[in-house]
Amino acid sequence: MEKLKKLFDPTMFRFLLVGVVNTLVGCGAMFGLYNLAGLHSWGEIGYWISSASNYVAGSVVSFFLNKHFTFKNQEKGPGVVFRFVLNILVCYLVAYGLARPAVGWVLGGFPLSEQLQGNLTMLAGSGLFVVLNYFGQRFFAFRPR
């Protein structure tokens, strides 16, 4: 029980608050490119470009807000930036790499357009990314030294 209390502390709630800002910025870029800019018509490459734009835009916001506001990390230098970028990259590849086949398997019997299935896949990837990213930032990228 004590470990759960440590996990669900004010840090987690600050992370979620920052996540709202990241979500607005990143998902705006992702769904805007996929739907409004027409990248859904590019097939697989449009999916990856759109979802990657989410994490490029959101990660810039995330780095500064989570480093200073959420985790109050005072470390300077390239090490903290490298760990953050590595965490984002691994979480992104795992989350979206798993989401694509998982959503395809779950929705395989439904007559959905490729665009709708792509949107649902990106939504599932986003959810998985949030969970992985929290633990990665807390215990790897911005862990106390």
C-alpha cells in the first residue's frame, strides 16, 4: 500500500496536468496533419509521420514543463536531454508499434475506413505512450541524482 501512495503522489498529478498541455499541442499536430493536411491518404507513411509529429511537438513542451515543474530536476547538460530523448523514442516506438497490430486485430472484423481505423490506432497508441512515458520520465529521464 505504501508503494502505491508513493506512485500516486503530487508528481503524478503534475505530470497529468502537463500531459493535458502536451495533448493539446501534440494531438493538434497529429490529427491536423493526418486529417486536415490529408496524410491519411499516404497510407502507412502518413500514419507514422502524423503520429511522430505529435511527439516532436509535444516532447519539446514536455521536456521543459516536466523537467522544471513536474520533477523539479536541476540537472544541466546533455545527459538529461539524451535520457529524455531516448525515453521518448523508446516509448513512441513501443506504444505505436504495439497499437497498430493490436487495434487491427481487435477491429479486424469491423467495416471501418482506413482513416477511422488509423485515428483509433493513434488514440490507442497515445494512451499506451502516456503510461510508458510517465514511468520512463520519473525513473529514468528525470530521476533524482
